[in-house]
Amino acid sequence: MKNHIKIKLKESVSPSFAYWQNILVDKSVATSCLHPTIDQIFSEFQVPVWVAQEYQSANEQWGTEELVTGLDRVYRLILQQDQEIPTQLIQKLSNLPIVEKVNIGQVAQADLPRLLPTPRKITTDARSRQAIYLEEAHQYSQGDPRITVAVLDTGVTLSHPELQEALIPGYDFVDILDGASKFVGDYLGYDEIPDDEVGHGTHVAGIIAGQGLSMPLGVVPKCKIMPVRVLGAMERNGKRVGAGLVDNINVGIKWAIDHGANVINMSLGIQHAGGGLPHQEVVDYAKQKGVTIVAASGNDGQEQFYYPGALPYVIAVGAVDEVGEMASFSTYGKHVSCVAPGTNIYSTYLENEYAFSTGTSHASPFVAGAVALMKSYALKQEIQLTDSQVKFVLKHSADKVCTKFKHPKAGFGRLNLIDALRLLEYRLSHDEK
């Protein structure tokens, strides 16, 4: 992927341009002009670009939700040749009255928790599932195949027997040239094979929808998993980290929404590096579409903002240890909504194996699964549960860790699935009267 600049205008430009993925395949559909005042600046700095739409419309024409969030006004300006992007060029663009925001495409990096492969055993780590009262909650529901959880991560091992029943088609959005020598495995070319080479996304998916063959049942084994690969793997200081273009993560979020995701799990997070809050526009789109996003809070043990978890609409999840106390590594702050088990969690892994892993990355899918379980239970009664209803139930059913309504580290408290479903059952029956 060549360097690019992402620019959002205050008004859309007519006519529409080709989608950026199509341009990478066929340059004949590309154009080099966006708007006269913008084109003049690129000419001044001798930086030729191809102009593309950043997002693809869900249908033939832009829908109401896309227009409201301004996704039709976002463009990707792809450099036609390898060269540095002058800081002054970005500054001049940002000063134009027609420009809402502009930033250079950046690669985001996130530490990947270490996974420890281990022999399979169905009762291994029953403790974490018991902590959220999963067995009792399964008396209400084990999910519904009409509810889909998109896992935006390092991909999923598509052949794993624990996930075969749950998987539906996904997509691979990882395509990186900048620093490519540091990457391992597949880091080039968009395709429809979001296979996992790291194990992180596979582990997350198993927590959500594992079939219980050689591990505890997932939170919603009857729901569907949509694997969306947005992170590749690179070596840094002797360890692997997840890395992907921030803009491609955004495109992955929209793709998942447009392809029917009801819940999105993002066991990843990046810090704010200027140029607008990361993921804001597509999270706004998710809000318009009623799709719930759940994200890991982070693993630095400090009061810190990692995105998308720090955005107001997103459910940010921290981690507790084996005895239900706050994990020392769990990032905290006022944005954290709740906490779930996140230490030594047993789930699916590469090569159809299983592994333990620790981190808020593995607490988040417990909550994403809880959201899918609530939406499934309501759907069986022909009720479409809204995102605000989901958050109300989670907030008021969580086990408090202190006398305060919201704890600075644990949010509204520890996930309690059985109480969530009991409260949901009461609310649904009460609202019908």
C-alpha cells in the first residue's frame, strides 16, 4: 500500500470517485483531481496523487446513515510515487475552508498478549466461565444464528473445529508496504481469506463462539462469527505486535456493519496521535446503524485512553484476575464500562490447537458475547434490542466492586450474565405491558 492522505471535506464533491481498492487493482479508473484549491497545493509541492473514495457505499447510492456521518465526503489521496509527504502540505490543506480534517495514513501498533499452547481439555479454565455465570445464562439462550459478531483482529483460524459451525465469510484488509521488512506472514494484498497467523483473533473468536469440543462452551456458540482481519504481525524488540493501517481498520468496521454485523469486537486499541479521534466517523456510523461495538481498554495498567474504547459510544472492557480483583495490567479511566475475566483464559489457537492468554483483549469478547446473547434472547421474542437497551442492562446488572455506582477502574462492575438476562427478561415483559 503506497502512502496516502485521508481528507474529509465539509461538502461532498460531485461526481463520486472510484473506491480506493478498485484503483489499486486498475489505475485506469483513477483521477488525479479532487478540487481546484486542493489540486493546486499538491501541484505546488509536486506530489501527484490518485483520488479515491475512502469508503464504499453499502448500496448503489449513499444511504441516510452514511450521509449523516459524512462518509461520502471522505477521500483517500494515494501517492503515485514513493516520496515523503511534506508537513507544510498537510498544514496548507488543513487551513482550507472546505477541509474538515486531514491526516496522513498511519500504521497503528498494539502489543499482542503472549499465548501459551497447552493440551486440550474441556474443563480447562471453567473458572472464567463460572465467574460470569455462563452455564446458568445458557439456560436462557446459547445465541441465535441470526445474530453475527464481527471479530476485527488478526484474523481467525478458518479450519478450527471449534469455530467451523460459527464462521461466515469475512475479509482481509491488511496491506502494508511501509516497514514491510519487519512484518511476518501475510501483510500484502486484500482478499477474502482472513486467516490468522498469530493466534490472537482465533483466541478471541473461541471465547465468543467455541463449540465446547475440547474447551468450555463459548458465550454464544449458536451465533455467527464474521472474521475481519485488520491487523498483521510484526517483530519488535524480539516480540510480535499487531499492526495495521488505521484507515483500513476503519474500512473494516464499515465493511462489517454493511455485511450484517450486529456486534463488533475490537480487542485492540491505539492512542490518539492527532488529526481527529481515531475511528470516530465509523463509530458514529455504527451508532446510526444500531451496531454495538465492544473494545479492550488496554494493558498498560494506567489511566489512559486507547481507541476505539475511549469513544463515548463504545463499550470499553477492563480485566479482572482469577479471584475477581482488578488485574494490575488493566488500563482504566472514566470511559471503562465494565470488567470481565482476563487472566489465563483458555480458548482456541493456531493449527486447531488451544492456548492460554492474558489481557483485556480476552476480557472484551466475554462482553461482546454477552451483548450477542442479549440480542439473541430478545430476537427469539421477535424484539430487536437496541444498543441503548443493551447498555442499560449491562450497567444495571453488573456486580459492583464498591459502594459507588461507577468505579474508576471497574466501571459499572463485573459482568454477570445471568443477572443481565434476568433483568432483560423483566424489562422486555414490562415494556410489552
